Amino acid sequence: MRVAVCQTAPVLLDVKANIENILAHIHQCKEKGAELIVFPELALTGYFVGLDYHKVALRIDSAEIQQLTAATKGTAAVIGFIEESQSMNFYNSALVAVDGEILFAYRKLNLPNYGVFEERKYFANGKHIRVFKLQDFNVSVFICNDLWHPALPYLGVTEKADIFITIFNSTQDSMGSEFSNIESWEIINKFYSRIFGIYNICANRVGEESPGEKRQLSDDNQIQKDMPGVFLLPEINKSYRFWGGSEIINPFGQQIYKAKLYEPDLIMGEVSRDFIRRKKILLPYLRNDDPYFTNRELERILFKKPGTDDVE
């Protein structure tokens, strides 16, 4: 299957401009034979939407979503957007459309709420891991912080996922100067591919944005005087540059396609079910995995009565 990852630079809060850009990319990728086209998290809106989140939200039956869906005739696409449900909840979502039809909108499960991230302030969290069939592959979609919660990728594999689609918005310094987001994402993306024996199709964005609310978290100089060496939180009153570096990782945890850093790019390549089979034969890490055991242990841990710990 031929896959394209579109590393775009969304215009903050300009849904019309972003849709036009995405439609152009879909058309370009279809001409090059792409059977799956992946865009970053919140590709329709940009990331730091702040209190304007509801102004750029779209319902799944909106004209804009229908327009994007129609463009997938003859291919498939995953596109990040803000979804408004019928009950007027708002979600950080990913539209999954195949051959001109909407399959579903995956809703981000693990919403960050620390540092510069305030997603729980605006969004409801999703309720389900979703896996869909595309040609001979089972595909599971994750959004950014979902992959920082190991139970969620495990659930995707338990549902027999062969491919992870990981869409995210990551800046180099959003977690402070002591922490490298680039290094961490490269480790995480390779780890899940290597351990689970799956392809990981990873789409990050580029461009620069700043949070709408300007404020200092603390007096860093005073903290350094009082507690030398303390880990300092990132500032909120600055601009953040999204680093891109989208990639496709094979089931052996090897990077096979890599996009540029800090500028828009498009990568295309092939994923093969035979290669997944080869990995499972040579390195069958999950052959003896027992999700029923995992379920039993979770029930024991979560619902055990006080003072009934097993003693050996």
C-alpha cells in the first residue's frame, strides 16, 4: 500500500485556508498513487486555538467535512480537526475517510493539561480505541499524547492493528529546555513499532504559533536561587516552533522515510503486509501475550479489598 504523509503548516484559526491546502495535498497525492494520506493533529485549525476553539469546530455532517470526505474518492485520508458533537461537546479529533465515505472520527483519549498544554480546558476526551480495515491492513489511529500512555497502543494491538497512524503537534521546547521532544518522539515511534511489530506512520506539523493567553508561570530566577538545578516549566508567553520530522517506521523499528525539519514536506512510501509477517516470524514478541491475563490482573488491582494483597 502506498502511503503519503503531508507535513503541513496550518494557519491558526483559518479553517478555510487550511481546507484549501489539504484539498490541494490530497489531489497531489492521489496523482502520485497514494492509497492513504495522513495529515497532522489539528491540521484544520492550528494548535493554540485557546478560547476560540468553538469558533473553528466542525460537526461531522458539516459542509466542510463533506467536502474533505468527497476528495478521498479513490484513496483514504486521516485529518486532524476540532469536532463538535451533536450534544455540543468538543473533541480533538481525526477524521477517517475512505473512498469518499466517512468511517468515523477518532477522538483523542489522553488530553494533556500541563505546561503550555491546556486541552482539558476546552476538549472532552474520547471513549474508545478505533481500528479500521484498509485493504489488507488493520489500522489504529492515535493523537499525540495518546502514545505517551502505553496502555492505549497496547489496546490497539490487542484489536489486531498492523499499522499505527500517529498524528501530533510537537515543538522542540514546549516541555522545557531540559527535555528534547524530537529525541523523545523518535524513541517512542520506534519503540512501539519494534515491540509490537507494526508500521508507525507519524505526522507532525511545522510553523510557529503562540498561546493566546500571555502570562508567566513563575519567577524562574528566584526559583533557581532557592532551589538550584530544579526542573523549570516552559514559559507560556512565547512563540513555539513546530519541528516537523514526520516519519514512517517499519515493524523492525527502522525509520524508512523521514521528512524535513522545520519546513513543509511530503513523504511517500510503501508499507507491506509481507514485511509485517517477516517480523512476526523472526521476532514474535507478542506471540504469547494474553490479554485475558492482563484483564484479570487489572480487575484484581483495581477492585481488590484492602488488606487482601497476595503474600508468597
